[in-house]
Amino acid sequence: MEMHRRSKAPSNNGIDNSTNSSGSSAKRNVGGSSSSLRSKHNSRPGNPYSAASQTTTTDIILFRSLQILLVITVCWFLSLIISVDSPTPNGDGLRGSGSASIITPLLDPTNIANARDQITKVREEFYTRYGGKPEALDMLKRGLRTFENEKAEKDMGSVRSTADRYLRSILRFEENQSSSLSAFQHAEFVMAFGGYSVTVGRGNHFEQSYPFIMEKILAPILALPPLGVKLVVRNSAIGGIPSFPYGWCLPNFLGEDADAVSWDYGMNEGNGAAGLESYVRQALMMPKSPPMFILLDMKRPRLELLQKYVNMGFLPDPVALGGRDAVNKKLLQLPETDKPPGLQKWDEWGAPKGSPGQSPWHPKKMEHELMGWMMAMHMIDAVEVALNVMEKDPNWREKVLQQNPSLGGELPAPVIDVATSGAASILHGAPSTDDSSKWHMNHVSCRTSFLPNMFGNFDSIIESGVTKDEEDMLQSRDDSLFNGGWVMDVGKVERETKVKVQKYGGLGYIDMKTALYGIPSSGTLKLWLPYELSATNPVQSSGDLLAGIYFNSVVFCEVNEKRGNKECNMLSDLAFEVGGAAVAKAGVTQIKGVASYLKKDICIRLDIPKDAKLSTKGNDFGLPVDIKVSRSDVSRENGACSISHVIWEHNVG
């Protein structure tokens, strides 16, 4: 399936890395003794390596060129040895002291001045849009909250931590430039937004959603020298979903290179923070841990949870972003022409009237613009701090490396108890055996059929049992397709909504909730889940076949749609074989609370049977899983069984 990824290259702000070089040549006369003179007929070119030979200017130039080439080759070979022998990258992709060998450009004061001038212009535009400087700053204070760790050093507040993220992106780029394998053309800072319909921008065009508003403002500033950072923004939100199973699949949806991630599930999850905490802990397992965390919510329990993770030292620079509540209501009551420009047409949608999603709980176009502007103002503050660091501290590279907050897989003890969820270890991890205050989480893998999907598509784990169908996903499937195979399809409500959106040109949306659907006549769906940690194939090396040594659990999730009392029940209407062993009913549990949408729990967890066996594919090994519908009266009309996410938790063998 198509990988959806959006990035915007900055314009007219590239960095010119070209250099001017000049060379000079020296001449010298080399004389030979009289005994070496030869007749004109027997003369031949002199040996440039012999002092007794007669040498021309061309010979000297050739000799010196060879010497220079030899010196360059030796230097290159030595640098290669140093790079291979330097420390391995930490969790943020940066090496330790090995980066000190990078040749760094000198700062041009005019670049610093120009960048500050552009920042001032953007701020002035923000003040103008929202009623003048005092009013705009009050709005920003109400609409965006930062979190400070009182135990942190004085100069290491939230904004400085974000500034260091920009600087680390520069260091990664400089280090990759020294590698012949580098595919980087710019330093990149990746902001990946998860969530559901609010972040998608329902009721408006996709490009009018707040992440892309922020991108238009921030990208040209970040691209200016001396930073020269390319901003990559991904809006990977999917309408109508809960925190989980999305949270188990963050690398799939957001990308493994995300520097910043977001959460937007507040409307579905009441005032609680259990889903948020589990999501935060999954985010802390991402490669660039800890990522900048953006909470699209202002409810007190969730703000308090983020503050606790800040105080424990696990989130250095989260922000909470609001929307309409940031606005001075008196300004909205003014006549339309007297309102500040950013509040005019406040009640108008960005998409044509009647478009799907134009509901009271969704932000309209100008509210998305306000959210994007507030987020951009915060990120620009961090740009200014980064410029100050670069200008005032010539050793900023070494200091940023030393301050890199990579967590190395460590987690704190959870704040909220999810022991009754039925999936505590895959949600929160487990305490270390030698220190109960330090927790760790097993590696979690995900395959999903939901879009947008950066990698890890469902198709990659399917062995057999699927009916191939090349029809457009929005076309209704014939019942006959389901006889003899599971079918990739969308639910009734999803299809109707997408068809309606198509009448308005699609509005740019890229999200879709597809899933494999099956009924009893669909037969057995066969999957193969690869072990994705580095390990020697135990089947090949020692004949070890016990799956429980390498796999801790498997989770299956269905599409979050309600279809009546007779619809398929995953807990009771599916039969599973894992590693060739039947899973007893007692080995299948409903995951409660966290993976729930509109009060419907949508995920189940399978224990690994004691006699489950591994299998191999080439040099890889993994876990075979067979699934079939066991209740005879499950039907498409009443609601077929569906599988949209497969998640498995690894053990370290």
C-alpha cells in the first residue's frame, strides 16, 4: 500500500556550502653532472625520483601532484579508521567524542542578524493578527503551556531543550556528511502528529489543519542559515480512533525518525490520563527518545501527568496546546470588520458547506490557524535560543552532545495502575529485577492496515487465506469474495463517509480504516510474525523451537465500529493456533479501558501456549499464527470479524 508522507522543502533559504580554492606552483632548476650527459640521439626523459636525472617543469608538477595525492589518501585512510573506531551512536543517532573531528563552518554574523530579523517580522505578524502585542501574548499564554523541571539546571529549561533538538539535528547532518553512505542533503527536524479527527482537520481541507499551518510559518525560519534545518511535518492522524492500538504502532504511523510526536484523543477518553500515560511510555521507546511531546488537550489530569514525567526527568520539553479557549471572548463579539484579522470569519469552515466533519466539536479553519500560530511561536522561541547558543558558545557542539538526554530504554515506575487492563506489560512495561523503581519495556512490533502507514504494512505478515481483490476500496464487495478467503475491506460507516468526502474532491485526506474481514466460509487466515530483535536463529543453531522464550504475547485489534448485538465478538468468535498449538479460551483476554472507542473494547491479548513452536524463513525465525471464525452464524450482514492491527511483544531470548 502507498506510504503517505508529507514534507515541505524550504524555498529561497538554502545554505551555500561552496568554497573557493586557489593553488600555486613553484619552479626549481635541477642540474645534472657532466658524466650524465648523453647524446641528443640517445636522450630519454629523466627519472623524477633520481636527484641525478635531468628534470623538466612538467616532471616536477607531476611528482608534486603524486605526493599530494599520496598525502590525501593517507589522511582519508586515517579518518576512516577514526570513524570506525569512534563510539557507537547513542539513542539520538549521535556519536560521542567522535564528532569532535567534524570540520565545522564559521558563523557569519550577517546570517545571525538576518535570522533574528526574520523572527522579529514573524512575531510582528502574530501580534497584528491577534489584536496587538499584549493581547496576542495573553492569548499565547492561555493557549500553550510549557512544563519546567525545578530540578533542572538554570539554563536548561523547556525552550532550551527544544533548541538543543535543532542543534542535534545539525550535528547528525554534519556527522552523516562525513560518511560516504549519507543520503542526507539537509539537517532535518521531523514533527509527526498523531491523533484523530481534530488533528486531521475534519470539516476543513487537510492542508488547513494546524500542523501544516505551523509548518508554513516555521519552515522558512528554520531553513535560514546558520541553522539550515529542513522541517518535515507529517500529519498521521486518523479520524475516529482511540489512543490504542495506535500507540503500539507509533513508528509505523509517525516514522522512526520523529523528533516530536503528538497526542489528540481527549474527546474519546474523558478526563482520565491512563491512555495518555501508556502512549507517552510507547513514545519513550522510539529511536529519538525522548521525543518532544505535544499534547492537544488542556484537561488537568493530563497536564499533571506530563508534569510528573517532566519532574522525573523523562520529558524535557513537552507542551500542551489549546484552541478556542485561548481567545478573549470580547474580541469575538466585536463587529466583523473590527475583529483582529486572525479572528475574522471565525465561524466559517475551510471546506465547502456540508462537507463531512462540520460538527460543533471540530475546530473551524481560523481556530486551526490560531493553533498553528501558537505552536509556531513556541518553536520560533527555541530557534532564537539556538541562535544565541551558536553565537555565544564556540564549543556548543561538545556541550550539546554531553547534554543529550537519551534514556537508553529506561522508564520510570508508572503513575497510573493498568494491572486490570489485561495487557500491563505491553502498555507500561515491567520493573527491573534488581531495582523496582526502574522499569523497562519489551520490544513491540506492529503491522496494521490503517492508513497513513510509513512502514509495517499488514500484507508483510500474511502467508495465505486472503482473497485477492483489485477493486477500489470504496467499492462494495460481493459476498462471494468472502467464500474461501478473508477480504481487505472498509466498514459501512467508513465507506459512506469516504464516498461523501469524494463528492467534495477528497479534501486532501489520507487516512482510511481498512481491515481484513472474515466469516466462517472465509477459512483460515495464516500469518507469520517475525522476531525483530537481533538474535541468532535458535532453530538453526540449537534446534530450539519453544516460542515462549522469544515471544511474550500477541495482540489483535479490530476496526472500531459498532454494528449491533449480533456482530462478531473477537473474544468468543475467533479460534487461534499459535506456533501450531491451539490457544485455550482462558488464554485469550479482552484488553479493557485503554484500547476502547465509544465504550467498545477493540483489542484482545493472546498468551503464548507452552508448546507453541517457532518456524523459520531463510535465516529469519518467527511465530506462525492461524485464525478462523468459529461461530457459525457470523455474517457480513450482522457484522463480520475484522482484524486491523497485529501487535506482538518480544522476549529477549
